[in-house]
Amino acid sequence: MKLVVDFILIAGILLNIIVLIGLLRLEQKKLPQQILIVFWCIILNILIFFYANLHELKTLRFITNFFQDGARFLTPPLIFLYIKSIFSKKPDLLKEGLIHFVPFIIYFLFYTVPSSFDFQYAKFIDGHIRALIKDVYGIVYFSISIKLFYVLSKTMKQNYSTIKEKDFLWIEKFLICFLLVRIVAFILNTSEILFGYDVSWDAYITISFMIVAMTYLAYYGITQSEIFLPDFLIQENASKNIERESKTSYLKDDEKGALRQQFYKYMNEEKLYLLPDLNLKMLADKIEVSERKLSAFFGEVLNSSFYDSINSFRVEEAKTLLKSNAVESHSITGIGLSCGFSSKSSFYRIFKNRTGVSPSVYRTLDLKESHRT
């Protein structure tokens, strides 16, 4: 049994290090990625603690226990802030979120530290009860995070016409996996309390489930173009990020002219904007230029983002069709979908933002104008 657990722990530690290296190697570490670096460092600390505990490495166990003991009060709020940081652009988000770490600070000061130095009063707190409180705390926080994720992701899908379910796949699996780990731990602790038995390996069972979850998540996360951050957020904000990074122009004048010519060629002649899943990478590959240069083109030359620029072509196409006889054979929603919008809601919202009226009202006004002439 010890050999099996030893193998699982070593595999988990190596996997965790690989994930951390992937995150640390990123040139630009946005707030979501910074939070995840802290999160995976805590998970690594937990794994090292259990490895030290398994092999009775007292010094290493003593050091790693400081953050391992209260980790279940620390990691759930971190993930909650991770979800908020993905969808929020508030500069003081982290400062506002410090209140979520109060339970961890209290536990750390009044239990972890005293118990580490053998203060006797800390021994009166039953281990199973403490574990149960931590598990319930984690389950509640992860449940709140999942609810927040679904609400915010639904809003984002309505705001951007090219966002699909796959854009949120890793985040959804991430939350569900760690919620299940906490539920497993809760079931084990509850069973021990209710039936009065003590399983010395229960913590290792939970850790094994966590390592399996990590392996599953790494498969989905590391393969993304930016580790653990949805591609649609990177693409939508790319040109704005480049503008903030440097006051000087990233593109040369001849590059700007060439990119403008290529961009309008593929928009006007090939009408790539009609593809509902068109993204920055697809267009960059078509033009044979890097995503960074194409992002800079939208920010420096067009003063716009990729999605705003593409949607402007879609709106113009929709306006042309709404004025034509296409309405007789297609519904207004069908026209929107044929212009590259992925849903009725995104079509109506973007169209109204750019024209001031909904597609149906625009069609009605055009008919009235035609009758007058």
C-alpha cells in the first residue's frame, strides 16, 4: 500500500511542477494566471507534506504543514477569485477579495501555528470535526464559484458572437473536479464520525482523487494557447493589451499598409466574417502573419478590437440583406445567422448597438422609406 501511495504522490508532484513551469514560462501573466500560480504552489505544498508524512521526514513535514493544514480554507477562495478575475476587469479586484481569506488567517493564527509548536489548547479541537468544517467550507465555496461561473459565462456568450461551449470547457471541468474531491473527503470524514472508526489512510485516499483530477485537468488545460485562460478573452483583449504595453507603435508604416490591404481583401472579397467561428488565429493564418502583429493592427490602425472589427462587417452585411428581398425567404434571425452571428441574441444586441435600432425595426423603417420614394 505504501509503495502505491508513494508512486501516486511522486506522480502528482511531477505533474504539478510541469503545470507550474508552464504557467511561469508565460511572458504575460495576467491576474487569473497569477492566482493559479499561487493555487498550484499550495497544491504542491500539500503533496510534499503528505510525501514527507509518508516517509517520516519530520523537518520537511513541519515546514510544509503551515500551509497544508489550512489549505482547505485557502484554495476555495482563491478559485472563487480566479473565476471573478477571468470575467472582471476591475484593477482592485484582488484588494476587494482579501476578505475571503479571513477564515484562513484566523485558523492559521489560532490553530496551525499553536499546534505546530505543541500548544496544548490546540489539542482539544477534534480532528474529524475540523476536517468536516473544512470540507463543508470547500464544498460551499466551490458551489458558489460554479454558480458564478455559469452566470458570468452565460453573459459572455451573449456579449460575443463567436464564443461557444468549448471556450469554457477547462474552467467548468476544473471547478467540478475539485468540488468532487471535497465531496469525497466529506463522505470519508462523515463516515468515520458516524460509524466510529478511524482510517489512517483516509487523507491519502482524498489526495489520490485530487491527483487523478489534476491529471484530467492538465490534459485540457496545458493544450490551450494560453495556459488555463480561455482563448476568447486573450483574443478579445489582445489589441488593447498591446496598446497598454508600449506607447510606441509596434508596427512599421509599411506593415500597417500591407496588413490593411490584406485584411480588407479577405473581408470584402472572401467575406471571412461570414464564418461564425472566425477567430484571430484563423485570420492570422490566412494572412500569414503572427497573431501579435494582427492584434497590433487592430489596435494601432483600426483603433478597435478584433471582434468589434469583424462584427462591423457582419452588421453591414445584415443591413444590406434586410434592405433586399432576402427577408421574403429568410427570417430576420436567419439573416443574422447567415451573416456570421452565432445566435439571435448576439445578432440583435450588436446590431442595435451599432445602428440604434433592432434588425426588425431597421427593416420596417427601410420599407417605409421605400414606399415614400
